[in-house]
Amino acid sequence: MQHHKDLPPSSAPALLQCASYKSDSVSSPAAERGTIIHECLGAALEGLGMPHSLQGEDMEEMLWAFAYITAKRKVPGGVIVEELISVKDRDSKTEISFGHADAHELEK
């Protein structure tokens, strides 16, 4: 599965704007902040303890996302966090990339 670094699903919006888009794979303070908030959201959705201490706006954003996801659930119970998903080509057989769903509802 080496192709993820070349065609990550998260790059789709940029690729739709420019077919020649290539990520430089360099992290930024904003990306690092987002990763920390994302990890805390995942832990909260799974009912686990916080892996990081969030303050101020970071905590507000995480709580907003938690409330939004919780309100959208149709089935009481858990949420699957960071599940591996496969992106397939038009024949629906050949995997062209993969990624992880941030959160989705458990099946009935």
C-alpha cells in the first residue's frame, strides 16, 4: 500500500483544483494543532481519556465537533473512529488509494 503517500484521499480537494498538485509533506504548526485536536476528538468519541490537554479555542473546537457528530447519530451506541477505507477505481476492484474515516456510525 505504498501508493497512499502519492495519492492520499485528503488531497482530493487540491487535486480537483489542480491536477498537477503535489504535497510537499512538510508539517506545519496548523497541521500539528489539527492532529492534536483530532486525536482528542477520536478519544472522546471512543469514551477514552484525552491524550493531550486542550485549552481555550482548541477545546471549544473539539467539543463542537464531538457535539456535531453525536447529534447526527441515528443509532444509539458507538462510533467507529479511524477505520481503514479503500478508494477503488471505476471497476470497483482495484484499490488506487486508502485512508481512514475520521468517524462513522456503527451499523444497526
